[in-house]
Amino acid sequence: MISTVLVANRGEIACRVFRTCRDLGIRTVAVHSDADAGALHARVADAAVRLPGATPAETYLRGDLIVKAALAAGADAVHPGYGFLSENAGFARAVLDAGLVWIGPPPEAIEAMASKTRAKQLMGIEPLKEVTEADLPVLVKAAAGGGGRGMRVVRRLADLDAELAAARAEAASAFGDGEVFTEPYVEGGRHVEVQILADAHGTVWPLGTRDCSLQRRHQKVIEEAPAPGLPEPLTAELYELAVRAARAVDYVGAGTVEFLVAGGRAHFLEMNTRLQVEHPVT
């Protein structure tokens, strides 16, 4: 039984979790940097713990300080929110090692889905090892991270080596990991994601689709739920694939499985092992 939850985050997501905890009669603990001492999330929680410093690197990204704050405040569970340490398997392990409840997926699930190449292999999808003219166009992608960094569309075989090198350099700079892979480029596809929720007993619920095709520089601008105009068989396929992805890593908690949809087919992209910013759209 959870009696006190510390939210290792700030802003809107911390306030949302606090509101739900209050409805459930659960005590709440906020953490805050010096700059956020007067922020709303620090004021609405039942207790607030200062993290000395002003920058995220000094505060919200210091898993060791957050675990100490949870123990000092008498919390028995930690909710990571989104961003910051929400997809950090090391932080999840530190929370569990401290005897606290981690409100999120198991560290092993986070690690398994952190690499896009590993995630695709779990779904039975292998990257292109030798690209030929028949494979063009292809997409070069970073195995780690996101946001369009380390991503290149290649339409001519002569450009492949240079684009691979550029993608590796950008990925290494942005994510500290220069691994990239190549896959077929889906022209004109829609970006559709499935919100899922899983319990600790193997049950996975697909909670609906979101269309996030309207993007700028690979960043989502507008999302719509449910994704409009999807035939029922395609929606059923998206749900089946999303559930399969969750069960492949014994997932627990809220997550999102992303796909490209084109030509009546669903193409698995990745799984976000956290609550997404856009979850309220669903």
C-alpha cells in the first residue's frame, strides 16, 4: 500500500500526479531547485524538498539527491513524470534498491526499448545490412535519442556513406552514442501512436490511437485522438502490435508505442517507456 509519493519532476506533470494522489488520499512530496522554490508544484504538494542548485543537471537530473529526498521525506514511492530521469534505467534501479516503489516500467524494460535497433529486433524486424538500389529510399536513424537528430533520408546510393558518417557524428554529439541503423523510408506515411497501460500480472490494455503526423523538424505540433480515418482492421493490427511490444519486455505502467502507417500497413517505430507529454489527448 502506497501512502506517500514523491514526484521526481516539476511543472504540469507533477501537479497532475499530485491532484490524482490527493483524490486517492495519498500524501505528496515535491522536489525543487532553488529557481523553482516558489513554483506551483512545490506549493501544492504536502511537502517539498529543496535540491540545491539552479540547473537541471544540478537538481532534477541528480538521481542520488532525489532518492535521498524521498527517504528523508518518508516517501514510499517515486513517480518520475516525463522527461528528466523518466527513461533512465539506472535511476529506476536506484529507487528500487533504496526499498522504494518505482511507479514505472521495470529497469530491464527501459533498457530493452532504449535502443531502436534492439526494440525492432524484439518485434522481429531487422535493419538493412546491405543497402542496394532496390532498397532506396532509405532512412538512416540514430539508435538512441530522438527528435530527428541523427536522422537522414538517403535517395541515392552514392550519398549513403557520407550520410551514415554525418548521422553517426550528430548522434554521438547529441546522445553520447554514435550507433545508427538503416531501414526502408516510408513515403507519405502517417505517424500514429497507441497509448498502452499494463499491470504487473501480464495484462496490457491499448487505450486508443493518436495521430501525430503534423510535425515540424520531426517534432510533433498537433495530436488528435482517436487517429481519424483508420479502418477497423488496421486499428486492430496497431493494438495487437502495441500489446506484443509491451509483453516482449514484461512492461508495467503507462507507455506509448509509435508506428508509421502507409498503404494500409503498420510499421513499428519505437516504444516510449514512460508517460508521454501528450497523454491527456487520449
